[in-house]
Amino acid sequence: MTKDMTTGSPVKLILTFSIPLLIGNIFQQFYSMVDTIIVGRYLGVDALAAVGSTGAMAFLVNGFVIGLTSGFAVLVSQRFGANDDEGVKKSFASSLVLSSVMTIVVTSISMASAKPLLELMNTPDNIMTDSLSYIIIIYAGNIAIIFYNMLASILRALGDSKTPLYFLIIASILNVILDIVFIVNFNMGVAGAAYATIISQSISAILCAIYIVKKFPILKLNKNHWKIRKTYVQKQLRIGVPMALQFSITAAGAMVLQGALNNFGSKIIASYTAASKVQQLVMQPAVTFGVAMATYSGQNLGAGRIDRIKEGVKKCSIISILVSIISTIIVVLFGGTFTKLFMSGNDLDVIYYARHYLNTVSIFYIPLGLIFIYRNTLQGVGESFVPMMAGFAEMIARTVVAFTLPLVLDFTGIALADPAAWLAAIIPLMITYYKRINIIMKEKQISIQ
């Protein structure tokens, strides 16, 4: 079912759209955490470190995919907001073609570069084999990741955030079952966790495709819609490529941080892995608000309702700040307890460093939450260059801090790398948003005159 976000209360629309999306994201993080918990508890600290050491590499590809497919969906959102049904169909067909090409390119490059990247990040010898086994399987399943994200982005662009939720719940339950079967019963090691993830994501993609065919007549395509249109391809690539690069640049910064972290050994890597999973879970409201704002701003730009975009950003920012404060309190009070879930024993060193990382970074959750709102709003109105450059700022800040502060502050220096990156990104995003929204409003006033 489509949802028009160009009329009605912005706060109510954003929250109504966000809640199913939030539940879906939590389930997605849940089955990611289950992978890690089962690996840590049944296979040990080294296996946990092996899976964790590939996190930045997985995000390098996943982030690129999410950015590109979300960029493709922005045009769908804008055409839907303008009540252009034919434009929706044509942009959807263009998304399918571009995603197919992307699948071949991304899978080939990622699989070929997996081992060199692990070596470049100074992955310890004792976890190299497991790390390579895990990431190769994840990369081989890129087709599932690409098409699920593309189809889910299209559904959300049309205002349907509930359907992807239902399919993620199914995938999450399946992932848990397969984790237990592959790792505990079949003794497949870290490869079992990777297979469980890819199979469950494939099911999500297939269910999305079936649902679109049966329930969305606005996306029903005929032969004419499959015609490659240069204008649509150019618009989608102009939005999608910078968004993809922005994610990839952020991932590159995370890989640099992982390289610095790998010098500390398996226990520190395991600590960071456990802490990162906890952080990803508590930050899902911020991620959700970002996705909601991309759809909301895209539809309202198409409808010419710039005033609604401004109101939505203002109200969503206030909500995000409140949620970030609550997230900080939860992490400080219960972070250590959460990290114990990832280990079979009571490894005090791993728990200590994980808790230390969470206590350090949680102070900076407010700027992190605002990044998602301003970045996604800019992308929703078609501004993709500055979000990409903000990604560069993140990478530079994270790299500088990761390789300098640890010399003085040891592990605390590593923990401060992420907050430094967040602060470096939010400043240009906020400045650009206010400049860009004022320009759009002036252009609208001139066109009316």
C-alpha cells in the first residue's frame, strides 16, 4: 500500500512511517547479533574476532549497495510525490536494470579483493582463515543483498514501510534457526553463520519481489517501461553514485580503524566487535529517522511543499536528540551486561574494553543521530555531493585519530576515532542543509511569480 506524505501532520507521518521500519531494523540487527553471539559462545573469542574483523569489509559493500539503491529510489519517491505514475514505472524499471549491472560488477570486484584487503588491514594470522572464509561467502551472496535493498527502498519510497518489516521478521527467525543448525549441529564454523545470513536475505528479496508483483499495480511494467531512458539513468546515477560513495568512504574509514585495531590482538578485536553490535542496536532509531526523512523530503520536494520539509527536519531533530540521550543512558547502565551475551565464559578483559568503548562513544550519540536526519534529507531533495564529502571528512578524522591518539591514550584513542568522525561530518551537513533549503524556497518563489 502506498502512503502520501505530502499532507497531514509531519510528526505523525514520520513516526507512523518510522515505527514499522524501526522494528524491521531491530530485527535485522537482531539476526546480525545472533550470528555474532552464537559464533562467540560456541566457537570462541578467536572466531568472534574473525567475524568482527570483516565487519568493515562487509559494510564497504553493503553501504555501497544501500547508498546506490536508496539513490535509485529517490527518483521513484519524487515521481510519486508529483503524482506521475508513468514516471514511477519508468524509474522502477531503470532501477532493476541498474541493480542487475551493479550485481555483476560489485560481486566480481569484492570477491577478488577480499584477501588483499584482509592483509592490508593487518588481520592477525590466527584468525585470517576464518575471516577470509566468512567474507567470501558474504560477498558471493551480494545478489540477495542488492535486490532486497533495492526492492525494499522502492517500497519505502512509495510510503510502505510495513511490508519490508514483515519479510525481515521472517528472515530473522530463519537466520536464527539456520545459525543453530549450521554452527551447532553441522559444525560448519564461521562459514555456517555466513550461509545463514545469505540464505535468510535471499528469502527476504524473493518475498519482496512476489509482493510487488501481486500488490503494487503502480509498479506493474510493460515493454515500453523497460526502454533505457538516458534521463532516468543519469538522474538515478547522479543521486545514487554519490550516496554509494558516501557509504563506501565511511566504510573505508572503518576499515582504517579496523587496521589500527588489529594491532591490539584478538581480545581487543573481539571487544570492539561485541561493543559495535550493541551500539548498532541502540542507534537503530536514528537510522530509521534518516530513512523516513529521505522518503518524506523526496515526496514533499516533488509536491513543492518545502515548508513541510523544514518542519519535518525540525521536529525529527528534536525527537532524535531525546532518543540519543535515552540511548546513552541505556548503554552506560547496561552496556557491560549486553557484551557478556557474546561470550561463553567470563572474559574480564573483553568485557572491560567493550564497556570502555561504549562509555566513551555514547556521549556523542546526539551528533551521530543528527547525521542521519540531515544527510538523508539532503539526499531526498537531490543534494548528494555534500553528503559524500561529509563521508570524506569522517574518513579523514577517523584515520588521523586512529593512528595518533592510541600512541598517547592507548585503547581510548581508538574509541575516540568514531566520535571525531561524527563531529567532522555533522557540521558540513547542517550548514549545507540550511543553505540548500533556502535556495530551493527562493527558486520556488521565483517560479510562482
